[in-house]
Amino acid sequence: MSMRAIGNWIGLDHAAAPELTVTRERLLRLAPSASAAIVAGIAERFDELADDHDVTTPRRICHFLAQAAHETDGFRTLEEYGGPAYFIRYEGRRDLGNTQAGDGIRYHGRGIFQLTGRANYRRFGQRLGLDLEAEPERAKEPETSLRVAFAYWAERAINPAADADDVERVTKLINGGRNGLAERTRYLQKAKGIWS
């Protein structure tokens, strides 16, 4: 039974822990230059999806949002920067399922955690009941992006690394390396001052 279900059963709602609620205002404190549309899209369903994926403790929420803030350039974009000349680097990447001509450009990074590669678009689309492989642009819609991010977080079993407060391990699980570790760490410290 989810925390939300338990709360409803005993007569409480999710607002029982207001210090952990993710709101537009709090997201703007984390990333003041954020896009209003992206912040609104994240805030609208974050608490519900976080509850569904057991991202319900201060550490888990802070680690998730710190990674999200870095990957989206402070919630300013849900699409990888660079354009076709940059995205060509993904062309022919069998590890990403990019086996057809044009896949590198078509399946470049989109969303909160920068979903990349035909195989990932297919897999996460199937998990969410969406055809992201046929409609990759949908991965940058705020709500879809948030749903993909939570599915990715769960599939990669990132909660234990967040529980251990291991930002390097969380970063590796999200990004595959240590890319942007200093900025991710700064966002994490800032998030801890907001959600505690």
C-alpha cells in the first residue's frame, strides 16, 4: 500500500507532510531562472508520482530534484542542447538501439533525465503506455517527461543511493559517469535547504 493510500485510509491526505511538497515556488527557489511551463508541469504531478515510486523522504526528493535541475539546465529545457550537428554523435550507437539511419538525431536527449536512444524511447514508452518511439517529441512534454524520469529512477533502483546520500553514485546511475558532479552537488545542498 502506498503512503498516499495509507494516509487516505487513516483520514489524512498527502498534505500531511507539507515540508516535502514540491511546489512551483519551491522549484523556483532551487532554480530561479527556470521556465515557468516546466516548473508548473513538474509541480502539478510530482507529489503523486513521487508517492507512487517511493520517492517520499527528504533525501530521495532532494537527490531526484538536484539531478533533474542539472539535467534540465536549471529547469530551463527538456531537450538536449546542440542541434543535429551535435546529435549525430548518437548515430549508429547500438548500445542505445540506434540502428537505423537518422536515429541519432531523432532520439537525442529529451526530458528531465535526457532520455536518449531508440531502445530507451521504446522501453519507457511501453512502460507508460505511450508510443514514444513513433512520437519522440512527446518525451519533452513536462508531464510525460516527469513520468519517464520516475520510471527511470525506479528501473535503475536509485533510492538506496539517495538514502546513503551518495551524490556520486546517484549521478552515475542517472548519467553513467561523473558529468556535472559539482553542479549536481550544489543543487543537492540547495534542495536540502528547501525540502527538509
